[in-house]
Amino acid sequence: MVSEKDCGIVSVKSLIEQKLQAAFAPESLAVVDESHLHAGHAGARPEGETHFRVTLVSPAFAGKGRIERHRMVNAVLSEELAGPVHALAVHPSAPGEPGRG
């Protein structure tokens, strides 16, 4: 069986992971596709990959406020937010800060 990777197709989740890794070199990164929780809602597509939760810990967020951190992530993912991603829940933190799940 031929995989999406073999065909050069990259999932939205993989693209988000790649871009955030490159931009923030996070100590930890979790990208969860929560599209199945929003089936039938506005912005949801039958194939999914529209609603994501991102939790990342990066030194790049040290000394930055919550809004600035969100803006940093949104800037990196601007193409995805303008296209396939309908909703993005972001939980950024710097190393040593209490994390959020």
C-alpha cells in the first residue's frame, strides 16, 4: 500500500508539527487533531483536519506574555489558519513554567 508520505502528501497535522519545530525548536510539542469532536459544526469537513490543539514548550516564549506567544504561533501557521485550519487552541509555555494540558 502506498502511503500519503510516499505520494508527497503531507497531513495538516504533520505540516503544523514541522513548522512549529522549525520556528520554535520546542522542548516538547503535542499537536492533537480534535476535528472528530466538531463533526457537523461550522468549519468542520468530513475528512477532518480542521480543529487542532497545540501544546508546546519553547525557550522562544521566555519573557513573552500570553497574547504575544499566541501571535507568534499564529504567524508561523498563518497559511494553515487562512486555509484548512478552522480552529486552533494554543497552549505555549517557556521551560520551567507550569504547563497546561
